[in-house]
Amino acid sequence: MHLWQDLRHCFVTNSFTLNSSSEHVCSVIGSMLRNLKSQQRTRLLNKFTENDCEKVDRLMELYFKFLEAVQQADKRIEGEKHVRIHLFILFPY
């Protein structure tokens, strides 16, 4: 299955999770944008303007999903820091 079709299936079925396929797609796109020569990069960017920028919309959905996951991880880490500080105060050694 084509990577974009795989992502479309996830969005249509509302079963989107931050899985290896979505991470892989973001990694491939980022790598291509960094490494393609000017004309090839322009062709790739033009793909994102096709069909009323639907690929940009999907990338933005991925961005917000990843952002939410990072924010949740940051909150969890911050909570763990507070627990460690309190434990250290109670039991310094």
C-alpha cells in the first residue's frame, strides 16, 4: 500500500495512531526536502499543492498529533521530576 494511502486509511477510519508508518512518512519527506536538488525539490513541493493542498492538510494533522504526544510526554516527565524532588526531600540519602 502506498504510504499516503496508508495514512488516508488511518484518517478515514478514524483509527489514526502515532505509528511507525506515519513517522516513516515524515522522515522520508523531510529527508527528500533536505537532499533533493532544486528542480526535484520543486516537483516535490508542487505535489503538495495538488488537490487543494490535501497533502499539506494531512501533514498538518500529523504535526498536531505529534505535538500532542510530545506535550503529554513533557507533562509526564515534569510530574516525574516533582516526585523525585519530593522523594529526595523526604529521603535525602
